[in-house]
Amino acid sequence: MNLINEIDNFINQTKDPREIKRAIAVKLKLQGKAYREIQDLLQVIKDLLASGKIGFLWKE
């Protein structure tokens, strides 16, 4: 199973909307989106994305 699939599984199993948003952000980054574009799309700040259960995948 690749990382994108693992993130999709995490999204499907998670009930916390903040964690879902973080997971979507990581997925978008892995797909080549720029940090600023992700922040604009999800209406969040970078520091918020770096926290939470999936935040360890958020690398600059």
C-alpha cells in the first residue's frame, strides 16, 4: 500500500474534521501542490497543518 492510499484510509476512518483537513493537506503536498496553494485551498495556516496525528508527514 502506498502513502497516498494510507492517507485515504486515514481520511475515511477519522471523524475529527481537523485531522481530515491535515491529511488532505499532506496528500495535496505529496501530489506536488505548493504550500501557499494548500493554505489557500483549505483556508488554514501552515502551523495548524504541522500538528495532529498526521502532522509528522508535513515537511517543508
